[in-house]
Amino acid sequence: MVRYFLFFFVLVAAGVVSLAGFRGEKFSKTPLQITPDMKHQPKVITQHGSTFFADNRGDHPLVAGTIPVGYNLPGRYSQSGVNNQAGNSTFTSEPTYRDTGIMGEVYGDGIALEVNARLLERGRERYEIFCSVCHDRSGSGNGVTKAFGLATVASLLDDRIKAQPDGQIFSTITNGKNTMGAYGPSIAVEDRWAIVAYVRALQKTQLVKLDQLSPEAKAQLEKK
């Protein structure tokens, strides 16, 4: 039994050495490569050549006008007055409460932008574009995706969500949670805070009875 084992062991070892070759040794002939695509992958390697381009260079300047993912142009999202008051573009992943919703090691509370009618209107607009498909326009979680089998959508009107700090809701929008995807790359920081402010407004509407509304508010509801 041991004799057969040694025989097959030597046979396998010889096969491995024959196929793999002696790495590091120099030969005058081109080495045989069983899987050449592992060593010569069709990708651009920094400071290497590339036959894909006419000049055989792998490194090229960035295309004019392109920006990195997550980069905000100044003034592009100005629903809260002015964007980037210092006048400079900023990345949206800076370790600040405004960009993360976190203070120290815990979620912070409070909207990082000035809450006014313009911010709430912007939040309503962004909410209906990005959020209502799952959470519906009222926030109850009965959006159109529920009819297609996505039954795990949380109601934003639940006490559990109401008790969450503003920073936690912002972080959920940014990074996603459970079946909800991350919207950080798709929604600007200012717009995420606008959505948080609008969600808080939706939650507060559940505490008001119809007979407590002003005639103007009732008229708005009738239009919807």
C-alpha cells in the first residue's frame, strides 16, 4: 500500500513540476504557459504598456470634464441656499456629521442643514423619486415594489423608525440596510438631509387629526 502511495506521489510531483516549470530560472526559449490569461490579463496596469491604444501606453490623462464618483460640483445642489459656502467642491465621504450622520461613535441627532420650506420641498421631490417606489408617498411601506414580492420594506411611520436619530436615517440612506441598497453614490449629501427632513415631516403628519388641519391644508390634501 505504501509502495503505491509513493509511486503516485512521485508521479503527481513530477507532473506538477513539469507543468509549472521552474519559476525564477532563466531560459532561452519562451516558457510554456498552460493558462496564459492568468499572467497576461486584458487590463491596464499602472506604468505598463498596452496594445489596446495606438501609442502603446497604458496610462493616459483623464477625459476632460469627468469627475470621481461621489464628487459634488459647487452649486449643483443648492436647494438649501448655497452649496459649499467656502466655494470649493468637496468629497461626500469626509468624517463629519454632515457627511456621515455620526458624532464620535454614535449616530447624531439634528438636521445638518437649515430646515425651511425650500429644503422640505426638495426633500419631497427627492423622496418621491428615490424612496416612494418602496415606501410609497406616505411612508407606510406599501410602494409598488411590494406587489412584485418585496415584502420586507419597513414603514417609516413605525415607532421604531421615529425613535431613530436623524443621523441613523441619513446613514441608512447613504449605506443601505438589509434589502435596501445604498443611495450614497446616487443622492447628494444635501439631498439626503432634505429627505431626512421630509421623512420627519411625514412622521409628524400622523399625529394630526383631519379636523385639526387648516382649510388650506385640507384643500391641499383634496388635490392629492
